[in-house]
Amino acid sequence: MFLSERVYKNLELDYIFDRISVFTPYGEQAKKEMKPYLREDKEKLLEEYDRIEKVIGIINKHRYSLVEMRTIFKHFKDLRGSFKRIEKDEVLSTIELFEIKSFLFLLVKLDEIIAKLNWNVPKDLKIMPMPSLMDLLDPEKSGVNTFYIYDAYSKKLQSIRKKMKDIESHIKRSKKEAREALQEKLNIRIRPNGEISVNKSDKELIEKLEKCPDLIYSSETYMNITFKVKLDESLDEKLKQIDELKLQEEEEEFLVRKQLTKAMKKHIDEFYANIKAIGGLDLIIAKGSLAVGFDGVKPKVVDEDMLSIVDGRHIKVANTLRKQGKTFTPISVNLKRGVTCITGANMGGKTISLKLIGVLSAMAQFGLFVPAKEMTFSLKDYIFFSLGDLQSTDMGLSTFGAEILEIKKIINRANEKGIILIDELARGTNPSEGFAISKALINFLKNKDTITIITTHFDGLTDDEAVHHLQVKGLEGIDYKKLKDEIDKECEIGIEAVHKYMDYRLIEVKNKNKVPKDAINIARLMGLQEELLKDAEKYLETC
């Protein structure tokens, strides 16, 4: 498994995938089926990157055409149920035939837009208009996006409808003649539908109408009584004929729909190829749009086991900071096989750095451009991320116990090529044992095929020359007294000042520096009482 559900959740990858905006049900399906490209898929991944790059170029040059395409995408309905019915020889309804005709019209429009873009679309994304079915569903060549069981489908149907039309014309004419004759006889206006409404206060007229043999009672309200013209008995027979003809019409329409369904079945493979192409187009355009939205770059894939990110950005954090009027500090790392430790004070962004590495690595292997200036990486078998705040209350485990269970699983994959990200290992136990476990894990992983990154507060974990040491620059070089005076003068909240002056960039440490101890200074900036801080500094001197 490339990513477990827990790792996916802890890396908050849903934030990225939710921003891959597709507009068709087929695009949604393609998005759900997205899988990571593994080492054996390198050529396919490079091809996907090239496709996204092409789409980005089209977006930049022909933005309105792409908008038009996505507008068309919104009109595609999910017809997979109808296609399954066709395969099972179940007769399609008139509505289903209309929806398929609309689908065929949309295919033509999509194909026309793509032709204007001069886009040499890959074969699996190529839209294939189906003119023979267009002709079949539009026998009168009207070019209108509506559907009807046309007379042209059946001479018998044409004959039935003609008989119905003739009889209906006869009935209509007879009704009109009877109505006009009765109007003249009674000297009263009768509505075209053959009804007369009389106010109940007009007793004389009501009595006159009740006695008229050519009228019958229809209905009444609290104010009016309605009468209607009685039909001639010969017209009753005509109406029965129409009912019989309607049954014949339904039977013949069913046979026509059956024949149309049978004709559709011959093209079922074309239908499926088109919906796959639509889904693929929808998804690749969504990937391109996502890349344009966050100014992403195409990752470089190499065979050497490494990961290099130049000015990488964590999109979710960057967007949150932007809403607060702040900017995200880009992070750069250059990682190779073995263990890298990241040290730094709390609030220094170590966890964000770890998440950024995981998120960008996952995005790259899912065939997405990444939010960075540059990224070069080798394909991995898995990404593991332990956030360090796990809880398994259902199993009665502590934070530490739950974390160790996760570490245990990934140790079994240490000989595979993967990325292991561990945030503050063993923070849930006492410091001495936490250091010992962390040291043992680093010794175990430092010569494995994985790229392992561990954040820590423990001194001594980076003493090994085989361990790469990165440190959050943090508040290095800051005059804390001057900064505290500035905060007090401007009545600024301490935490805002820390974020304002904190340098989240990672710097390489060559010597055996101890883990920086900025905690007391940060606490001072946060406004913790000076009496407590001075006492803490005394204890620190004795350590």
C-alpha cells in the first residue's frame, strides 16, 4: 500500500484532492480511480506530466476555450445506467433516448472546440463523434436537441397517427359546430371548451339551461354552476376509436424503441470509449487548472534515491496565512537515502516541514504538479507519516502505544524504497526512554533503503555522522530583549510576534550542535511571568 488511510488523513491530502475540480460524472469516477504511479510506472508518470504541461499551455493561451469546454462538461449526465440496460437488451425509454441524443450533441461540440485548439489529443482522451447514431436519433435532420418517436421510424406508426389526427379533427369540428349552434339557439356565449358558468343568483338562466337537452351539469362552486355541451353519441364512438389507436401507437412506439436500443448496442464500445475519454479529459484539465491555481511545477523524476524540494509551499497553510494577511515561508530540502533529523524549537514549523515533504511527494506520485520552484525525486513504494499525537482509545492504548504500533508496521517495510516521516518520536513517554528508542530507530534506519526524516527535541540524536541534520533557523540572531520591548510598546500579542519573526527555513548543520533551546525566550515573548522564566533559566544552567 502506498498510503494508509491514517497517513492520508494526517497529511490532509483531502485538501489537495478536493481542489481537483471535475465537472462530469465520468471525471468524478476518473478522480476516484486515481492511483499513485509506482516505480514500474515511471514512463506512464512522465507521460502524465507531459499531458498536464500541455493543458497548462492551452489554459494560458486559450483560457476561454477551456472555460467553454468545462461549461459543456457540466451538461453531461451519467448515462452508465442506460448503457448497462442496452447491454442487457432492456428497451430504453423515450427520456433515455433523448439523453443519449443530448450526449451525442455534446460530443460534437467538444470535438469542435478541441479542433480549434490544435491539440493533438492522446488516443485514450480523444472524443469520437458518432454521426450514424446522430442520424438515427434525428431522422428529420432538424439539428435540434430534442427527441420524439418520429413518424419516419415506422409507416405503421405514421398511419396510426394519421387516423388519430383525422378523428381528432372530426371531433373538434363537430364540437365546434354543436357549440356554435347552441350559442345561437340560447343566445349565450359558450367557452371554446364547451362549458358555461352561471352565477347562482341568476335562477331564471339556470332553469333555462337545466331544461336544455343539449347541455349537462358539470360542476359547481359556492358562487357558480357550470354546464357543458353534451356530446353526440356518434362522438363517443370516435373517442373509443382514439383510445384503441393510442394503444396501437404505444405498442408501435415500443417496437421502435426496441429497434433503436438494438442499434445502440452495436455502438456500445464507442459509448464506453467516449465516456472514458470525457472522464480523462475532465480530470487532466482539472489537474492543469490546479497547477495553474497554485503556480505548480512539473517534478523531475530520477533513478537515484533522493528527494529535493526548492522553495516548496504547503498549500493549506499558505492559504490560511494569506487570509490573515501573512505569507508562507518557502521550505527547501535536499534528502538522500538514510536518516535526516530536523531540530528546532516548538512553533518553529518542524511539523509543517514534515507534512510539506509528505504532501508534495504524494502529489508528485499521484501525477500532479507540485507547489514549489523545483522538485526532483525518485519514485517510492510507500509514504509513511507518524504525526506523534495518535490515540487508539478503542484499544485502550496511550499516545505512545498507538504510535509504536504504527512504527512497528513500517519497520517491516524498511528494506523497500519509501519515505518515512516521524514527528517527535516517543514524545508520549519519559525523555530518557524516548531518547533511547529514538536513537535505536535511527541506528536501524540509517542504512536502509528508505529516506527517513525525524523531527526531535532530543539532544544527541544527530551526533552520528551518518545522520543528516537540518535545523529550523527559528529566532536565531534575534535580540529578545529588544523584541520584547517592541511587543510591550505596540501592545502586540506575543504569539503574533513569534510568527512574525520566526524564520521557518531549514539550514544544514555540519557540527554536533545541540538542539536549540528557544522555549524560554518564546515563553518570554508570549508574556509568561518573568519570575517563572528566571527560575527556569537557573534550572537550565544546572542541566
